[in-house]
Amino acid sequence: MKQVALLVCCLTVAGAFAATKKTAKTTDAGLIASAMKAAPASVAKGATIVDMAADGTMRTIRTGANGFTCMPDNPSTPGPDPMCMDANAMEWAKAWMSHQTPPAGKVGFMYMLAGGTDASNTDPYATKPTATNHWIKTGPHVMVVGADASFYDSYPKNADPDTSVPYIMWAGTPYQHLMAPVK
């Protein structure tokens, strides 16, 4: 999630915001179609669609009105990682991307229904696997971000989690969040 796999994932994350290759998927229509795969159609159809530039700036491709923002797959990652988030999750993601503390008291919700590509489960800023950063893959999932630390205590915080059940990603960091698989 270099984009916000981000953002989750997390993201899955950090790497998702890297530069993207110029392909047919980078046309506005292709980016919109990709971004809309992140969330249920009822959410995606009214969401704002943005694309992340290599310098970290976001370009609005389509303005929505339902409070959700969706981002397309990053073609530089090994698999699909489009995501869609509410306003609080977007603030959380921006804090994560800028290495800032996420805003307190703002619980956010994110969709990654196309799944997430490889990411470190322990290092929010890892861009490639190492012997110690616990690289994982996730299928379709949703995320809860920005909750009080005690919320996360009810879920497994294993460095190498069972991704078929809810678990905490980036445990013990300001960016810890619940990853919940969706089938």
C-alpha cells in the first residue's frame, strides 16, 4: 500500500505513494475504475477520487459528495491495492504519510476490498521486505484507524499474523490499526 496501503496498510502502504508507471490504467477513466474497486459500489459511486503523485501531492480526478475518498491501485506495487476512506481515515493517512502523529479522538474507516499488496506488519515505513520487518500479504479487508489504544488490545498483535482473522497492524506505533478480512 505505498499509496495508502497507505495508508494502510495500511496500507500496505508507504510504497503505494511512490511514482507510478504510465500505462492505460493511468488515464482518468482507468484511475477512477481502479479506485472504485476499493469499496462497495454504493460507497464508491459517491466518493471523491484522487491520485497520488510521486511528490506526495494529491490530484482530484472526480469530486464526490459522500465524505469518502478513494485512491486507485499503484501500478508499481506487486498486486492490487486501491483504497477508500472516510474523512477521519484520510486525516490519519495524511499524518502517517508525513510522519506526524494522527489526530486524537478521530476514528476512521477504510476499505481495501481488492486486497492489499505486500507490506511490513511491523514497520509503517518499510518499502521492501527484510529479514526482520515481517512482510505480509492481505486479501480483501477493511481497517479501523485512529481508535484509542485500548480498542486494539482485544486483537492479536503478532508480528506474523493470521491474516484470515482480525489483527493489529503496526502495533505499538501511532499508526496501529485493525485489519479485518472481508470475504
